[in-house]
Amino acid sequence: MKRLTTILLICLSVQVLWAKKIVVKMATLAPEGTEWHGILVDLGQQWKAATDGEVRLRIYPGGVVGDEPDMIRKMRIGQIHGAAITNEGMTELNPYFSAFYMPMLYQSYDEVDFVRARLNNDLISVTEKNGFKILTMVDVGWAYWFTTKPVYTPKDLKETKIFIWAGDYQSTKLYENHGYQPVPLAMTDVLSGLQTGLINSLGFNPMYALSQQIFGIADNMLDMKWGNLTAAIVIDMRTWKRIKPDHQKAMLRIAQNIGNKFQEKNRHETDKAVEVMKQYGLKVNTPTVEQVEEWKELIKQMYPDIRGTLIDEKAFDKLMEIKKEMESR
């Protein structure tokens, strides 16, 4: 009888816990009104409907809670519960995301999909092991060099002051070791950094450069795919486990559907953003074949330094295996 009473009390406690409305506080650098912010608004509306109002999403856009490392720290101490972050933040949760830092490896979406498919289990399982649930994972477009003066070669880039995420000591050291001038800044300080001349070059996605009017100062773009930006929407496992299992399934399905639709559309939006910026003064500079080879040679020279610093050793070795497989197709 005592055992039965205990079981009933446990069941009642679980039901009471699940009956409480859960407000998921989610942060992002995406400015309010942008399409990236819009997918979170859509996510919150669909979650609310699918859970009969039991789960609600409260969004903190535009970096109001800080940069991505700040978001990670605040999720860990429970001040916020989730975030929509790029691989800059995701790498702090799972070192395998550092594989997406490899410059010039990805030149087509087919290659992005190939690498992500091969790393998928590590990306998901290691993140969960570290206390976070990936709700959806997407790429947010190509990164190009935006600069205040034309840049065509690695030598040209050495003459610039390069934006680096604040706290990214590995990238800072890597660039310094190869003769470049990295300047660590919070993402929220990029525009003021450009305005004051503290930085004058940055590897950014055109859609973000457009939405933040960065191209108004860094009005030169090198037409060469430097990298592909991967992003994810994550929630901490403590919050996730408070949600009813059937609501979890619905929320995960909604997030993945929204992510897939966003990615499918977003993959065709970069060119449109570039065309809009060109109308307002952006100069798109196309490198020669020989100049592109200079960049490729630079990356090869950096491999020994990239492994174990910019990219986690295990992730780097696995990425090199995937690269061989990809090239042999």
C-alpha cells in the first residue's frame, strides 16, 4: 500500500510539473524584423498552437542578451533556455561544429550537405551529451570577405584589420601566426568598429551585411566563397525534459519543418542580397584563377595550425577523411 501511494504521488508530481505553462526564453543575434528573426516568431506561434498554449516562446533578438558566448553561458546558468546561434556558439557546445570553420572547403551546397550528413550523428549526440538539444540545423549562406578597400589576394588581406569574434582566441592566434591583423570584437560592436576604423575587413554573409548596413562602409566584396555558415536552434535539456513527450515530438517536428523551409529558401537569397547592395554602391571584385589558387595555397599552409586550434583535432581528422571521400566521388 505504501509503495502504491508513493507511485501515485510521483505520477501526480509529474502531472503537476507538466501542467505548468513553460516559457522558453530564446536569444539570437538576428535583428528584429529580419527573416532569421521571423522564423523564431513563426516557431513560437506554432509551438503555442501545438501545445495548447502550454509552451510559449519569448524571443530576445539583436544580441540584447550579449554575444553568442554570452548566450551559451546564460543557458548554462538558466537565465535563458535556448538560442538560435551560428557555429561560433555551437562550437562551444560541441567541438564537431568546428568542422564548418574550414575555409574554402565548401564551394557548393551539395558539399555542405555531404559533410553534414557524415557528421550528423556526432553533431547531435555530442551536443545532447553536453546538455543541449538541437531542434533544427541549417546553413545560413556563404561567407565572403567584405572590406573597405578592394582585396584580391592574401597579401591584400594582410594590410587590413580583420574582425574576429571576441573570445575566439584560436582564430586570433592563427591569423597572427600567419602575419595578419585580427581584432577581436563582440558582434554587436562590428558596425561601430567599422565606423571608427578599428576594423576594415570581415568575413560575413551578404544577407547579414545587408540587414545591418555593413556594406555602406565595407563596400567591397571579394567574389570568392570563403566559408559556409551553419546555424542551429538549441534548447537546454533541463527545460526540454520539463515538456510533455507528445509536445516534444510536435515541437521538434515543427522546428525541423521550419528549418528545412528556411534553408531551401535561404539558399537562393544570397544572390538577391548582393544585387540589392550593388544598387547602393557595393563593388563586387572577382579574383583571377591565379589569385584563387593563392588563397587555396594559404589554407593548405595553415592546415597544421588549424588542426587542434581553429578546428578540434578529432573533428579535423574526420573532416579530412570526409574530404577525401567527397573528392573521390
